[in-house]
Amino acid sequence: MSTRSVAGIAAHPALQLHAQRRSESLQNRIADHITQFAGSMMFVYVHIVWFAAWIGLRVEHYPFGLLTMIVSLEAIFLSTFVMISQNRADERRQVLADDQWQIVQVEESQNEQLIELSKKILDLTTAIHGMTATLADKGA
């Protein structure tokens, strides 16, 4: 899986780490390459040439039973790779969601600290105003 940027925006650091971990597995790299190729126009062109050659060179006669079986098996495997691709996309979404959750937790903690500091500042300000009022009363 690539960590390419989209529209010039760098990939999210959590996704880069996820991609690095994913690329450590040979099975994942193979599945990613197959999925990438199967989702390309080159895949379509290869099949157009293959089918035209199969029929044009008369590898078998109509109704093309062997070709049908090969294409059916290919469809079975490709549907499996589509599911693998969907699982990979779900993993990526989960990585982003987990990262966002951690950020929310840190921000919540920081907000609580800021509220506590604001309360202390308010208490100090109130105390200073009270002392100033007391001094003003004594001086008057």
C-alpha cells in the first residue's frame, strides 16, 4: 500500500505508520499489488487482448467452455481481492478514527486543565478585588 499524497497533501502520519506495518507482510504486499493491478485500465486492456486472441486464434470452439471456466475462477479470486481491499480501507478508517480519538482525549484533558486554571485565576482576581476594596475602605 502506498503512502502517496493526495492532491499534494502529505499522507496522515498514522496512515504512514499503518502502511509501513502492512508492507512488512509478504501476503499483504502481494494482495496490494494484485488489487492495484486489477483496478487499473491495464487489466482491462490485457483482458481485451487475451479474449480477442483466444477467440481469434481459435484456442477452442464456441461456446468457449475452458475460457468461461478460467474467467469464472478469475472472478472468484478477484471478488476475494475486492473484499481484501475493502478490509484494508476499513483498517485505514479505523487507524484514522483511533488517532482522532487519542487527539480528542488529549484535547479534553487540556480543556479540563484550562478550566481549572481559569477557576484559579477567577478566585485570585476575586481575592485581589476583595483586598483592594478592603484597603480602599480603610483608606477612606
